[in-house]
Amino acid sequence: MTQILRPQPGILDIELYKGGASHIAGQSNALKLSSNENPFGPSPAAVEAFRRASHDLHRYPSSDHAALREAIAETHGLDPARLICAAGSGDVINLMCQAYAGPGDEVIHTEHGFALYRIYALAAGATPVSVPEHERMTDIEAILAAVTGKTRLVFIANPNNPTGTMVGTDALASLADRLPEQCMLVLDGAYAEYVDGYDAGLALIEARQNVMMIRTFSKLYGLGGLRIGWSYGPQEVIDVLNRIRGPFNLSSAALAAAEAAVRDRDYAGKCLASNTQWRHWLAEALAALGVPSDTSMANFILARFTDEAEAEACNAFLKSEGIIVRQMGGYNLPHCLRITVGDEAACRRVAHAVGLFKGQAK
């Protein structure tokens, strides 16, 4: 009898992740606002560092990422020994699930949380547990009510993707203090740079042994194409993750570009200021057209329509105008469209197109 090779339990329950669309059939110059990318691209210093690194592509990269960890630590006031770098923030999520969740364990995420929490929990053989949000806001009490003796990880994106909402540090501290000792709170700060004065959970981490933060170079730093993320937390957790990450999981060019990007504070500041200005403008412009959104703390707007049909119709109209946004049915928000905050021209173009759509609907 032929033995059939079978995947581990949970893997066939994973639906393939679909990123934001990049193209519109028949159009060669579409405006892509579907993946929360920095409209200005990476720092010129990062581009130059990447170019210089191209001369050494025959060399293996650093396996300890020491230079990048030192640059991140200097920028954010961290201990470089408690930093780990990975191939995007999603890679850290995967490592956490591999290391700390398995068959019989549970991994909590919120109902509109990032899709990779569920995917990597299932890949590890654990059970993902979706917790209701309250009006698209993370509900701390609901999370605590869902915690059981099987809970190992609690993932919270703060600010959240795709809602753009966030909870305060006091609420997060209350959650961390009330979790059982076998459970780790993982704060996904992919959009933390967009929040003025937010430390992404650093104070919580320094005062406790059950909190981690995850960060990325894909958003504010404009390096999504290079896949660079990092995490900071208790030394013993970082030591565990380093045992299972690939020794050469980041290329030399990615390491060089990320180091230059994180050190170029002036460029990051300009990108941040533009996002803050045009995020506010776009939200107000859409609200004036009858398309509300929650106050976003990220680099996108979650535009809410009357129902799923209207959202789909608007998405189709935007495509006809050469504009790509993200439909949210996969995040249990079928009546919403997530729209990346672009530069001034992009934001004005989106608002104008939505206005045309609303005008046709009357």
C-alpha cells in the first residue's frame, strides 16, 4: 500500500494570504493604495546603502545582524542584546508561534486583526481564537474572557490593521498584568511610528516578563520589498527565537538599507508629517461625502460604506478610475474599503473619485 505524505494538522485549514492588488487589467499606470506603502519610497540614504551592498552579493550576510541591531537600539533606546531581526514582522509572528504554540494550545487575536496571526497559529498546530472587538476597537475585557489554561500567545496590533484604531498603554498594562503566567502578550507595532509619543509598549516590556513588541521597516521606512522586521522583549524569549530563525534570514543588502533607513531621522520625520497632514485631510474629505471612518492612527483610512454592495460598487468605480484600494471582506468588514494615505495628489484624486461615485449614486 502506498503511503500518502500528509501535512501537519491545521495546515490545510489555512486560506492562502492575499496581499493588496498591484495591477488593473488594461491600465499601465494605476495608483496603488492597497498595501499601506510609503508613497515617497525609502530614504535616499537607504537606496544608496542598498546600491553599495550590491558589490558584495557573493558574500554571505551577517548572521547576528549586530550593526542593524545597534542602529535600532540607538534610535529607540533599547538593549541590542534583546533585539532579533527577521524577514518582515510576519516572520517574527511565525517564530513566536513555532516556539510557543502547538497542538492543544490556543492563540488569541481580535476579530479584525492581521490575518497572519491565524495563519501562523494553524501552521504551528495551535488553535486560533478570534475575540470580538467593540466598534472596531480592541476589547481588553473580551480578550481576558477568552483566555483559558490553553492560551499561550495574545496578539494585538496597536494601531490595528485594518481598522487604524488603538488602545492606550494603561489598558495594555491591565491586560498584561491579568494574563496567566504561561501566556505572552505580543504587541504588533507595525504602525507604531505613526503615533506621536507612543513607545509601542516599551515601558510595559521593561517592567514585565510577559510582553513582546514586533516592528517593521515596511511602512514608514518604505522597505516593504526587502522584508525586514524586528522584535524586542525578554532576553530568554529572544534567545529562544534565535535558536529557530534562519542564520542568514536577512540579506546583506537588506541589512545595509535598513541600517541607513533607521538612522535617517530627518527623512522619516518628513514622511511622518506628510502622512499626518493628509490622513486628516482625507478622512475629513471622505466624511463630507458621507463615507465615515474611525480616527486612524496609522497610514490608511478604513472607509465605511452603507453596506457591502455599496463598498463593492465604489471599489469597482475606483478601479475604472485607475485607483487600487483594498476590499475588507477577508477581515469581516465587507462594507469597508481600506485606503492607503498617499501624497497630496493621491489623496485629492481618491476624494475626487469617491465624490464622482457618490454623485452617480444619487
